Amino acid sequence: MRKIILSVIAILVLVGGYFGAKKIIASKKSFKPRAEKVVKTVFASVVKNETVKIVVPANGNLQAKRRVALFSEVQGVFRGSNKLFKTGTAYNRGETIIRIDAAEYTANVQSAKSNLYNQLTSIMPDLRLDYPDIFPKWETYLNSFDLNKSTPELPELVTEKEKFFITGRGILTSYYNVKNLEQRLSKYRISAPFKGVLTEALVTEGTLVRSGQKLGEFINTDAYELEVAISKTYSDLLTIGKRVALSSLDDSKTYEGKVVRINGNVDQATQTIKAFIEVKDKNLKEGMYLEARLDAKEETNAIEINRNLLLESNQIFVVRDSILDLIDVRPVYFSDKKVVVKNVPDGTTIMAKPLIGAYTGMAVKVFKEKAVTDSQGS
């Protein structure tokens, strides 16, 4: 009997628990959060078409406009001069840069000049007797002959008899032999062709210099040239004498140059044309890196925007009644960071900064508006 009562109580408890749980579940209310519509904020600009100056950037390293490679045409021991033959040494025009020992060669030149002088002296008695009309000019020439100076030019041979007489005595042969020796003697001394600085020195005092050996390099520091490569698209816009703005790498210093030469050949690999810009400034040094900005052309009814605003399909985003839309544009010039585009109507509100995840029909809120001109986005 007791077991029956316990079984009934257990069944009643289970049944009560089942209906109680069911009632609790039925009385529970489920709350679903309501999704809120997110409206992103965009930076926008109102278009105002103007004339945009297209500036073509170019860069390169400065090279001296006038440069001389110093080579020896004779052999001998390098002797010192008033200034040390070291890089950075400045020389004035005509000042001796290199002097090679020429004592032995000088003696040979003096010997040849002495022989010529003796020949001239030996013909003077015959000239006095046989050609008294030409004797005075040869006597004057002989009196002006100085063994310690350059041999003076021979008197002009007027008549055939005079030519035969002078040539037959070997005067012309000896004279040109002396002049040849004097010309070679001058090569033992290398003087500065212009005012400048020694940029390379490959020998030192006491070095045995050989014929054909390079001794150094000498440059003029008054003028430099910047070689730049310009796209062939703008080749017809470059003209000799055109002024060009130049700046250093960090834009800390600016210079003004002008186009002095334009190569007539187009580089087959890069399809560019080389232009040479001359610039003068006392602070410039050879090898300095400069950037040039060439005023190529002007585009009317255009705007300049950041390149990341232009889509691959040549479209840009515009804002119409707080909704994004796309319009077609025509890009006319690309730079590293900017692009010049046309076919954007005045008064159109365009995105001024890129928006991640932007799409057509997207609801947006304009943060700020400003007029877009040729300097927009700078």
C-alpha cells in the first residue's frame, strides 16, 4: 500500500512539473533588437571648373657644364707647383695645374734652336751679296731671334728665288723641326683652360707619369646642367630658353634654370626625350639631386583631384540628395598623387576623400563643403 501511494505522488509531481514548465515557457516574452540604419559621413566638395596648369615633374643629378679630363701626352716625373694637386683645389684660368719634369727635353729643344740660329747666321753673307733687297728683313729676323723665347715666325717668302734659296739651305726644315719640338715641350705643362676646381686627382708629386695616363678631372663651377627625361607627349611643348623651377630634395632651396638643349632622339625603351637644363648658383655642387617642374600646358574647364578618388572605370563618386552616385569623367593628365579630369559639371558635389566600402545608392551625410578649383586637394 505504501509503495502505491509513493508511486502516485511521484506521478503527480512529474505531471505538475511538466505543466508548470510549459506555463513558464509560454509566459516568457522574446525581445528582438531593432536594427538601426547607419549613415556614414563623407567629405565632399563643390566643383568649380577652372584652368589647370599641368606641371611635368622631372629629376636628376647636376653635372658641370664644362669638364676637362686631364691626360698626359708625354712621359716624365710629376713635379709640384705652387698649389697641391689635390681634389678641391681651385685654379684660375691659365694657372699651372700639372708640371712634368722637362729638363732633358728642354735641352733638346735648345739644341735644335741653336742649329737653326747657326744656319740663319751662315746665310747672311750670301744674302747681302746676292739678294740685297731681302737682306734687311732677314737681318731684322735674326736680331729678334732669342734662344730663351719661342721661335718667331719666319719672314714671308715673296719671290721664287728667295723660296729656292731659303729652302735649299734647309732653313724651312730646321724651323718646322724646332716648332714641332716647342709644341711638344708645351705638353709638359698643363694649365687651367678656365676658372674651376679639381674634382679628381690620380697622381701625386714624384710619380712617374706615362704617355696617355689619366691624371684627373677639372670642372668649371660657374654653371651646371641637369639632365632630365620628359615624356614624348610633351616634346612639342619644350623649347630652348624656357624657364624651369628647380628645387632640392627636401624643398628647402629653390633655383631657376633654363632649357639649353633638347635631344632629338626618343629613347626606345622609355619613350622619353632628354632635355638639359642649365642652372647657375654659387651654392650648387656637382652630383646634387634636384627636382624640376616644367610648365607643360594648361587645361581649361578642368579640376585636379587625388588619384585615389578616380575609379578604374574612369568614374568618380558624387553626392546627390545624400545618396552616392557615379559619373563618368575624362582624365587628361596623371601625376604621382593627382589627376586632372574633365566633364564634371560646375556645382556638382563630389567626394573629396575616399570612403571605404562606398557604393552607388549608399546613404551618406556631408561633413563639409568647399569649392574645388585647380588647387583642390593640395
